[in-house]
Amino acid sequence: MAEQAATRRTKVPVRLGLIVICAGGFMDAYSYLLHDHVFATGQTGNIVLLCMNLANGAWLGVSHYLVSILAFVAGIMLSRHVLVRVHGRATHRMQRWVALFEALAFAVVALLPEGAPHLLVNSAISFCAAVSYENFRQFGTRSAYASVFCTGNLRSLGETLYDGIFEKDRHELHRSARYAGLVASFCVGAVACKLLIGVTGKFACLAISALFLLSLRYIVDPDA
């Protein structure tokens, strides 16, 4: 009974994951389309490009990608500090703080002047992506996911789909549908970004603010 109660307390609404990863897709498309074709949420590509510039002796290019990578690491570290030192590891309180922070941060990004340096904007988005990635990492009762990119989610989709089909595990098949939904939600965010940029330009990122404000509705207090 105690284990069942613990499971109920830690259950995270799937809708929260869908909303947050949709914002992640929006972030990536926004930085790529408006700010020098940089993927600000996933840093693997930036590390590869940094190494290519390093090999070519293109030091300006090295600094361009290094700042974004360091901003991502700083976001993880600061987020961890606030979770442990300020919120006493209370995940739900931290998530609420993060949702409000992200909403405000992207409102500020929308208000930056047209000529704002790409490096500044991409670093800000990398920082915000890191904060989101660190704090939104589970849905359902025991399913982990990446909230700002899709590689890990595709791996989980493949694993659960295999177990569902070939191991005849209906629960895993159900989980695979949820992972497919996460990937689809990421894609919806990217497509919506492209369409909104065509209409509103740089103000399209206000949709990210709206998504994080919406996420507040689904952040669960485990003690409630």
C-alpha cells in the first residue's frame, strides 16, 4: 500500500511533458531560423561545429559556439543550485519557478531590438533550454524523457515499441505511444514556430512564454 501511495504521489501528467517538449521544439526552430542557424537546445551539434572551427583555426567561430555551450552548462548548474539550496529539492516548487522564469525570459527575448547579436540571443535560449531540460524530465509514473530534444526520446520509443510488439508487453506498447506523442509534440512546436515567424517575426517566441504559463496548470504537488 505504501508503494502504491508513493507511485500515486510521483505521477506526472503526460500533458505536462507534451507542453514542455513542444516549447523545446519551438526554441530550437526559433534559434535556427532567426539567429544564424544555431540549434540552441541540443549542444552536440554545437560541439561538433566548435571542433571543426578549432581544426580550421577559425577562432571567431570557436568562440561563437563555445559561448552557447557554456551558457547551457551554466543553466544546468544554476538550476541545480536553486533546486537544492532554495527549494530543498522540492521538484514541483522548482518546476513552477522554472515555468515562470521561462515565460518571463522569452518575453524579454521578444523585446530585444532587431539588431541584437545572434550570440546573445542564442546564449539566452541555450541557458533557458538547460533550465527546462534539468527540471522537466519525467512523465507518468516512471517514464523519463528529454524536454528540449528528441534523440533520447527516439531511443525510448524504439525500446518500448520493441517490447510492446515482440515481447507482447501491452504496458510498454502504451508507453511507446506516449513517446511517439512527445516526438510529435516537439515537431508541432517547430512547425508552429516556422508559421508564426512568418506572421509575427521575432515576437513568435511569445508562444514559448504562453506554453510555459500553460504548463503551470499541470505541475502536481505530490503532497496534495
